[in-house]
Amino acid sequence: MRPGSRPALPSLLRSTTFRLALSYLAIFTVSAVALLGLVSWSTSMFIEWQVQETVEAEAVGLSEQYRERGIRGLAEVVGERARSDTERRTVYLLVSPEGERIAGNLFGWPAEELEVDGWIRFSIERVGEGRFATEVTARNYTLPDGHKLLVGRSLHDAKRVKSAINRALGWGLALTILLGIVGGYLTSRHLLQRVYAMSRTARRILGGDMTSRMTASGTGDEFDQLAETFNEMMDQIERLVESIRTVTDNVAHDLRTPLNRLRSRIDVALLSETDPAALRQTLEETLAEADNLLATFNALLTISHAESGSEGFEPLDPAQLAADAVELYEPLAEEKEIAMRLDATPGLSISGDRHLMFQALANLVDNAIKYTPPGGEVAVTVARTAAGIEIAVADTGPGIPAASREAVLGRFVRLDATRSTPGNGLGLALVAAVARQHAASLALGDNQPGLRVSLSFPAPA
Amino acid sequence: MRILLIEDDQEAAAYMAKGLKEAGHTVDHAANGTDGLFLATSERYDVMVVDRMLPGLDGLSIIQSIRAGGNATPVLVLSALGKVDDRVKGLKAGGDDYMVKPYAFAELSARIEALGRRAGGGQAETRLKVEDLEMDLLARTVQRAGKAIDLQPREFRLLEYLMRHAGQVVTRTMLLENVWEYHFDPQTNLIDVHISRLRQKVDKDFDPPLIQTVRGSGYSLRAAR
């Protein structure tokens, strides 16, 4: 079924919760039946014991009469009691040693075998309102003169009590099972609805709606925790997808122009040039342009690599990185008559990607040299600050107006509208990406005069 | 040199093979991993160029297999994956050099040359000599025509790399990776500036000039012909 509407019955019956509820119910029922059986058995034992007590008390009373008034008196009392018990709850029979009936409300001695201790159990037909059979438990006594006495009591009432108790227990059990099933059904339906709600959300996301999120019930239970984790995961995925989309859009948008230039250059050469030397010249220019294109492409890829995470980080000495960068760029600066200064505190450590960090630093130094006029200075500093470690590149060039500082961190931004200086406009964007990757903050400040770009790394924990 | 090329992109492979043949090499081409491994284990090559992503058997598995078989032929790994981590994986699997696509043919050719020569060269040299240029690796001194040349540490390493690859083309990227040991893309002609400094010291007062610029590729240390 499609988890859309309410949970349908068949799938509900298959649900884990419901099956769990059913097995609990089964275990509960078995123990309840055992318990009720025990209650029922002990009740009937108690009732039977009570009946026998009554019979014995009756017999004690009669034996006193016999002792005081002899057989005649006993017969009188038995006859009287038998007559007065109109409902025949108690049965009496007094017979002579020869077996002749003397008194009592039984017509003859029962044929049933005696049980232990002189107890006997038999059925009688009751007369009176509505004749019916009833079971009687009785005890027989043989008097010293050979007369025999039988005193018994009908089990009719006891049976009624017993069956009333059993009925009550049975209903109770039935109700328990019913409540168990209904409760299990309701609980599992409730849980299933939450599972289906999650499943629906997931399907919406699968269908392309990346903004869909799971709703929490607010109780903070395990479902809420699951929903929360899921939502966090989706946030992260959405961010990643968004960043991939941005890169793709930028690549598509910004590589189109140079590709088009490349294409038209070849086009024009094919149409008009016939001189092999001129064609060769065009080919060489085209190759140089293709190389530029590749460099731009690689810079974009490096940016997206920097944005993809902190894989491959190692401890780095920022002073060493700065020294290498200065050493690498020093001849270039000298050629432009720019002084390079290195002021690095040794012995510091940051965790990072060696090559990307160096690329970022190189981009900053490269920019600084590019925009600093002859006679100026480019300074690279590494220092411990209150917040952590700062790597800064400062120049004495024209600087960047405060209003444009945010903008230059974007991709393909070049303040030089004529684009006369070489570069692809990705330098600072890459630095920004590397800074984000290293949890460092990138700040563009005023060097008075010039630009001071600083990367601040949080102090290692 | 005899070169095995394992690359599934037919067009790129044909272009590469053509260029390498024009440079005087013999090239065998395998278009999938299984054929590649078969050729790599059944024939002897001077250098193998292996693409990382191949149908059948991937490039790193091929390298691991041939290395496990005791085959030490230098391998250049080609890949569209350029992260530092991927590079490390490629070299760990037994690759000797790693190149990220897209690349310039000149770069590929120079690296293949470097790998092919390296296999033959002895490892424990203490002196390097090209024409009248001499380098003492233990004393860390350089002489040309008997005259001492004073070099900065980095200039020494730059010259050492050029001398070790004397006669071969060495690209700017190779110099950055091997002399400065950073994989990065300088936006300016940095290496050219360093080379011109080195030239000042090594070539200016001597004849013939030894550091040659190879147009479109890089540099080469040899006597000008």
C-alpha cells in the first residue's frame, strides 16, 4: 500500500507494534487464566469445606439430642427439622439397624458408595416449586445401638455461588482480552500514523521537495529525536546540494564567455586566414586561451574541494607556510621593486590542508604584489592573538573601499572593470572558501595605506 | 621507451598515443582494466600510464595487482579526481606520479620522460655533472668550469632537480611539486622568475647557456644545440 491516508487494517495487523501488543496479550492471557483457575478452584474448595462444616455442626446438635433423649428423641427432632426445612437444603434420614426408615426427608438410604470418613455424595429430586435435581453431600453415623443416621446438605447454593464466581471471572477475562486487542490496535495505529507521517515526508523529499521537514510532536520522545536528527541531516544535505548548484551555475555562466571567445577566434581564423604562419599564431593564442580556461576551471574545482570538508587535515606550522610563500614570491616582488617582509612567530600550529592553505596564502601574496606600486611593501605576518592565530598579508597598494570589501570575496569579482591586470577573479573567492573550510575568519582591513587581509584561526582546543 | 597506456577514453588515448609516438616512444593501449592488467603483467614496459576510473577493473586495483606481483615499472596515475586525498590514495596504491585531468600534453610527456629515466638512474649519487656544471650533493657546493657558484638553498634544490633530469623537459608544475613541494596553481609566472635568477648565476658568465626554455612546456638543462 502507499503510505498516504490512514493505516489500513491489513498493514496494521502486520505492524511490529501490533504484533508486540498481541504477544504481550497472549502472555498476559495465559497468566490470567492460570490465576483465575486457581481462584476458582480454591473458592470451590472453600465452599465445599463450609458445607461440610455445616453438616458436621448439624450432626453434633443431633448427637446431643440422642445422648439426652435416646433414639426416640432423636427421631422426633429429625422429623421436626426435616419438616421445617421446606426448601430441603438439609437432608436427614434415621434408619433402624434393620434398615427401616424411622424419620427424615429422604425416602431411602442412598445406593452410592461411601467415601472416606463416611462422606457420601448423591443426587436427589427436589419437590416443591419446580422439581429439579440437586446434588447432596452427606455424612452417615452409626449410633451405638445400631441405628444409622444420615445428615447432608444440598450443594445447590454452593454450585450457584461457584458458577456466579466463574461467570464473573470469565467475563473479566473476556474483557481483558478485548481491552488488550483494542488497546494494542489503538497504540499501534497511533505509532503507525507517526511512522507514516515520516514516510510521507521522506517521499515528498524524494519527489524533489528539499524543503520538506518532519514535524515533531513536542514530547521529545524517540520519534521526535528521530525527526530532529532527520531534519538536521536534511539541512546539511540541502546546504551541500545548494553549494553544488552554485558551483555548477557559476561554472556554466562564467566559462561560457571565454569559451565563446575561444570559439570565435578559431572561427575567424578558419574563415579568413590562409597564411600558415598566421594560422600557427592563432593556434598558439588559442592554446594560451585554453590554458587560461583550464586554470579558471581548476580554480573553481579547488574552491569546491575546499568547500567539501576537512578531509586530509594535518598539523601545519603557519610560520613555515608564510616563509615558503615569501620565499616563492620574493623574486617576483623584487622584479616589481616591491619589498617583501616576513614577520612570523615560530612554533605555532594550525590544523589544515597544506596545499589549500598554501594556495590561499599564495593568492593573497600574489594579489598584494599585483596591486602594489613599485617602491611599496608587502608584509606577511603570523602572530598569536587573543582569539587564536592570525596570518595576515598587508600591502601598500590602493586598498579596497570599505563598501566593496564584502563583494570582492564572491566569485569572478574584479574591481578593475577594464580587466587589464591578469587573473580570473577567483583568487579571493578561493581564500574565502579555504577560510570557511578551516573555520577561520577572513577579514579585509585598511593598512593605511593599502589592504590588509587577515585569516584568524581559532585557538586549538 | 615502451609505454603502456590504460585509458578508456578512446579519443584521449588516441591523441596521447599519437603524441608519444611522435616523441619516439612505442605505445600499447588497453581500453579497459582487464586488458590493461593482462598487458601489464605479460609484457615489459618502461612506463605505464593508468587512468583511475576504468571499466572492468579500476586503475588503483591494477597498480596494486602488478605491485603485488613484484613489478616495479614506474606508473603515472591519471585521474579526474584532484583532491589531495585522492592523490595520496593514488600514490599509496603504488603509483609513482599523479596527474589530474584535464592536463596539457606537454606536461604528460615531460612526466613520462622523468619517470622512465628515473627507473634507470642510481639512487645514491653524491655528485651530479652536466657539461662543465658540477654539483656536490654532500658538501652542497656547485661549480661551473671550476668556478664556485653561490646558491640559496632553494636555488640549490631547483638546480639539483634540473640536473637530475638533465636532457629532459621539466614543467613548471613539476618544479613546484618537487622543489617547493606544494600542489598549487600559481596565477603568475613565478617559476620563470626563479629560473631567471638561477640563470643569472649559472649561465650569465659562462658559455654555452645550460638552462633552456622549452616553449609551451617548461625548461630543460642541457647544452644548447
